[in-house]
Amino acid sequence: MKDLLGMIPGVGKQIKDLDISDDSFKGIEAIIDSMTPEERSNPDLINGSRRKRIALGCGKDIAEVNAFMKQFEQMRDMMKNMNKMGAFGKMMPGGLGGMKRPF
């Protein structure tokens, strides 16, 4: 994962010295696994009651699910902005191809 993150322009130098454990992603994996396939393909469907069900399904607090969803939305917006600026045009043929589904 560290190698993958290091490929992001501007992040590589910052992430080089960071120690990332594989266990740190287990909570995120549990949240994603608690989503329905429809929610994974269209995260905009996830409202308050769905967030509560996801939190119960993965054994996390609703605040943790909310924080994860907020981080995802911020990352999606950042990727869209980078795509508009052409940052991915040089790295990937065709840009992101409308990256909507991260899961």
C-alpha cells in the first residue's frame, strides 16, 4: 500500500518515511464489507439510516462510518479536480475514466 500511495504526485516524498501497517485497513475493509453491492457502486445512496446499519454491521460507531464517508467524498473531489487539471492525463491514458466506484 505504501508503494501505491508513493506514486501519487506530491505525496511520494511525504509517505516515504511513514510506517503503514496492513492492520490499519481492517476497519475500513469492515465498513466496506458491511455495505450492499448497490451502496458500493453508488455511495451517494448512503443516507443516515444506511450509515447506522453499516455501523451496526461492522461493529463500529456511526461517527467512524461518517468519518470514512467524509474522507471518501474528499478524495473523490480531489481526484475530480486533479483530472480536470490534467494531472492524471500524463500518468494514465484516458484519465480516470469517470472514477465513481472506489470499492
